[in-house]
Amino acid sequence: QKSTRFTQPHRSTMSLEGLEAKIKSGKAPLDDLLTMAKASENAERYSDMCSFMRDLVDAKVKAGEDLTVEERNLLSVAYKNAVGARRASWRTLSLDEYKRNVLIDEYKEKVSGEMKSICSEVLDVLEKTLVPNVEKMIEKSENKFEALVFYLKMAGDYYRYLSEIVPEGYEKKAEEKYKKGTELAERHLIATHPIRLGLALNFSVCYYEILKNPKVSITKPLNRIV
């Protein structure tokens, strides 16, 4: 998944070493961080893209701002691709032909560990930074419900991914995030809004695949839309 087609990057006179120093000091230019996130995406270096997007999130929130629509999509693309490769690997290693093999089991654990680390990282960004930030903006009467629903949907997605590999109650966390996002979407977003539609679809997948409730998967998340 890619966020956008290639566009001419912002021209910077700063070296990569200089940018890294600015990041450490908390003074990295937003344009340069955005440029490097896009370059990382086009180079398909998604771990680097995740890192640049985390730095961008920190810089924007410190400035009292939320991510733009483009920046939200870049954050989503970065982590979706980073975790997506591990999900595909984990599913392959879970096939019957690989069962009852100690060596493969250990390799599968390595993959699941990487996946857990990525999911935990993005959930930390969402729950400790982005969601509280937009909730404060909403308290000040700013219309940030679209962003809040986006972040809650994203949190639900990554709890759902965790629940695929770790039976530790993550499925309830996924349901909780999707449910809260759905309640806000029904009040503040039109029925055909892409974020609301995507949330309904993913919530339905969660009910069907994770919560093992196929009847609810069709009737509950989608009943206000279809």
C-alpha cells in the first residue's frame, strides 16, 4: 500500500547527519521530516518511514498541532506496511506443513516478536500522543472528530493484529476502540464518509475473525450504513 504517487520532494540543504542532530534536539524542520518519510516510502524502507513519522508526530504535537490528512495517511501506510510483511510471514509459518517443527516454531516466535514490537510502538503513538492531543482540541471546540475516529480505527486495527498472534485479551481492546470510533462516527461523520466506511468494514472483520461472532459481524457495524 502506498499513500500517494511520487511528488517532487522538498529541497533541503541539510545533511542527514544534521537532520538526525536536529531530531535529537527536538528542533527538526517539519518539511525535512515529511520529505524523508515520503522518500522512505518510495524506497520501500518502511522501518525508516515509521521512525520519521514518529518524529513528525512529536514535533507537530509539541507545536500544538494535529497531523494533516496527508500526514495521517503517511503514518498509516508506514505502519501498515511494516506490520503487514510480518503478518504475512506469520501466517505462512502457521501452515500445517510447518507444524510440529521446533526450529520453525522458534522462527515463528521471532516473527511474532517483531510484529508485537511494531504494534506496541504505533499503539503508544496513538494512545499516548495523538488521541489525547485531538481530544484536547475537541475540548476547545475544534472540529477534530474525523481525526479522532481515524486514530481510534487505527488503534482497533493494531489491537486486532495483536490478537491474531497473542491470546492476551487484545481482542477486547480492539472491540473497545472500534466501538468508541463507531459511536463518534455515527454522530459526527456522514454515512458515506470513507473513514466511517473503513471503520465499519474493519469492525465487521473483527467480529467475524477475532470475536467469532459472524452474525454480529454483518448486522452491528454496518446496520447504520447499508
